[in-house]
Amino acid sequence: MIAIIDYGMGNLHSVSKAVERLGCASVVTADPKVLAEADGLILPGVGAFGDAMEQLRSLELDRLLQGLTSDGKPLLGICLGMQLLFTTSEEHGDHEGLNLLQGKVVRFQGDYKVPHMGWNQLEYRQQSPLFEGLEEGHVYFVHSYHVKPEDDKDLLAVTDYNQPVTAIVGRGSIYGMQFHPEKSGDLGMQLLNNFVRLCGSK
């Protein structure tokens, strides 16, 4: 079973339905016991970084996630959920994240359209279980801020938007996708399926 973390800021229904379409049981919950017993966790997110961290802290999910992932529980952050995995964000002030991966979330700067919205090509930077059997292709992005990881080893895939932009990150059992896999056609669903597989849920 995959547990989708309900902290009041995420496209929970669409992620849940996507997991179910893969033939895997899912539950939307903030219950620590259910999260601890799940095969894997998905942290979705839509909205502002600071508000999201405030919600996670108020539910004491920040410490729970830090503990579960240190024990090897697979976790996938999606969109804002990926950004929350990192150390800090400059969105509407300076905010501390979960610090499961080290790096900073910064706003796009330049003479081009923000937010970055639409279909963009992935470029795999290194091997990962997420990419097993998959070729590079296009996925769907909507974001005004992007992640700059401290360690290049955590950078699994990039896309190009006037610069190389972090698209997929990973270290150990912790993964993140800046785009929305549930809205990214066949490739997005295949990436999500590979995460579910590495959780042992299929």
C-alpha cells in the first residue's frame, strides 16, 4: 500500500487515482501509524513552501518523515512536495524545509516567462531504479521556483528552461519529481509505476 500524505496542500485525489490505475492500493492520510505501516509514501504539494512546512510541523509530520526516511522508508515528493525535501526556500521569505536532501529552492530569474508551464523534455543524468526500462521523454511542469541541490549525485534528471532545471532528484530511498507525473502521460505513469515497484507494492 502507498500512503499519500494529507497535510491540506496537495492534489491528493489525482495522485491517489493515478496510483490506483497502476493496480496498487493507496490511502490518503495524515495518521502516523498508517504512514509508518505503508510500503511507501508520496508527498504531493500545491501552493507556497512556507505554508506547506507550517502545516507539516503543526501535524508533526516533519519529524515523522525524517524518522521514517532515515529508516529507509521510500518517499516520493511531487512538485512542491519535491521542494519540501530540501534545506531551504526563498519563496516569500526564507523558510526551512525537511532537509532530507541538501539544497536551496530559488525563483526563476531572467527575461522569460514565469511560471515555467508546459511540456518539457527530461534528460537523465545518471542511472536510477526510477528509469528502469524507460527512455527520455516529455513531462508536464508548472512552477515558479526550482531546486539547486548541493550534491550533484542527488540530481537524477534535468530539463531545459533557459538553463538546466532540476527535474528529478534522489538519494537512497528518497526521490522527488518537480513535474506532475500523474499529468504527464505514459512516461509520467511509468515513472510513478517504477517508484511503486521499488516500494515493493507491486
